[in-house]
Amino acid sequence: MPDPRPVAIPRSLRRDSIPAHVAVVMDGNGRWAAQRGLARTEGHGAGEKALVDVTYGAIALGVKTLTVYAFSTENWRRPIDEVRYLMNFNRGLLERNRDDLHDQGVRITFSGREDRRIPKRVLRDMRGAEELTLKNKVMTLNIAFNYGGRAEIVDAVRRLVKEKVPESKIDEKAIRRRLYHPELADPDLVIRTSGEYRISNFLLWEIAYSELVFSEVLWPDFRREDLFEAIEEFQRRERRFGGVDQ
Ligand code: IPE
Ligand code: IPE
Ligand code: MG
């Protein structure tokens, strides 16, 4: 599906300071469904529209990387039926949107741990989407799937040990190079929807200096206008990175 809506970017949004990397904790699907007397899984299903709309909005603005939290290492604690639904749903979502994203020049990547609990066909389709879109340059859509910030750091440390890196060579750069996607810049902006004010193990290393914006909107209702609003909030912030303004 090509972009289904004309993009109306508000004039108050400054085009010269668009965050290069936006990361989103897509939260509130269960509550959205409960408000409508639906099963939680219906909320996940309704979240697809939000993801597609926000992705097109991000492309229109010139965002270079959009990372979305789709499944955390802790989400395995959910009822087995919901976990199974999420595995299949994410695979279907890829299948339904991969070609359009490819046409738009979007590179699809995944951040997360490979795990025997992830069905083989899901892993296969993830690899397929990565390969298909490998050379695309317009925007990277990085899907955090079976992702945990602590697991990512543990995996980086395991690699350091496996590669027998001497203690004197271990610095921030050495760790960063062993994260899942060292080529992606750190997020400038993290958005969490649904009025929850926490990080839930998302990108712990990478968000050291990210601006955090919290939205009350439940993820299935979130649209590009809400993204634009979050970016306007980002533009009102003053980033100091530990220094002082001169
Ligand atoms: C976010 O929505 C989606 C995933 C975590 C996969 P939730 O399912 O967490 O929805 P709430 O927070 O229960 O409303
Ligand atoms: C974070 O949301 C994970 C995803 C959005 C995929 P959760 O709903 O799992 O987080 P908690 O449990 O509220 O912290
Ligand atoms: Mg939640």
C-alpha cells in the first residue's frame, strides 16, 4: 500500500532540526482493546495501521532511522496464546508491508536476540526482508524484536570475551561496535505511548542522551500527527550532552 494519506506537515515544525533517529515504544494495545471489549490481540492487530502511518510520516520528514519496539525479551511472560499471536502477527505484518516499504526505499533491520522460541518461519521472513531491502537508503526501519537492552549489552560482552579482547582495549567504542546495529546513530528522540513513564529495557546503551517524550495516546490510535507533535516537543528541548551553553 503506497502512502494512503497526503502528508500535512505543520508549519510550526522546523524542517532544519528533524531528529535523525526516532525510537518508539509502541504501548497500549491491550488497553485499547479492553476499552472496546475486544481481546488484547485485536489491539495488536489495530497497531499495524499506526505503524504504517507513522512510518510514512517519518519518511516524509526525512527521519533517517525509525526504531520500533515490537516484542521485548520480557514479553515471553505473557499468556502463550498472546505470544503465539504476536509471533505470527509480526510475520504477517512484514509480509503485508515489505514490498511497499521496499518501493519507498526503506531498509528493514532487526535488533534482538535470536532465540529457539521464535518460529523458524518468522526468522526466515525476517532475514528475507533484511536481504531484500539491504541497499535501501531513504530510511531504516529497525524493528526491535525479542529485544532487551540488558540482553544486548550481555551479548556485546560475550562477543568481547569470545574475541579475547584485552582489558586495555575495552572502552565504550569497543562495546558499541558489538551492539546489534553499531552503524545506526543513537536515538535523538524516544517516544513512549499510552501514558506509561518508563523505558522497559529499551535501548539502554543507546539512549544515554536521548530526549524522552511521553504521549497519552494508545498506540493503535497514534498517527503521524502525534509523531509531528512529539518532534515539536523535541525541538523545544535544549540538548546539552553534559556541557554548558556558551
Ligand atoms: C504493546 O501493547 C505491544 C506489546 C508489548 C507487544 P501492550 O500489549 O503492552 O498493551 P497494554 O500496555 O497492555 O495496554
Ligand atoms: C514494552 O511494553 C515492550 C513493547 C512495547 C514491545 P510493555 O507493555 O511490555 O512494558 P511494561 O510491561 O508495561 O513495562
Ligand atoms: Mg504495555
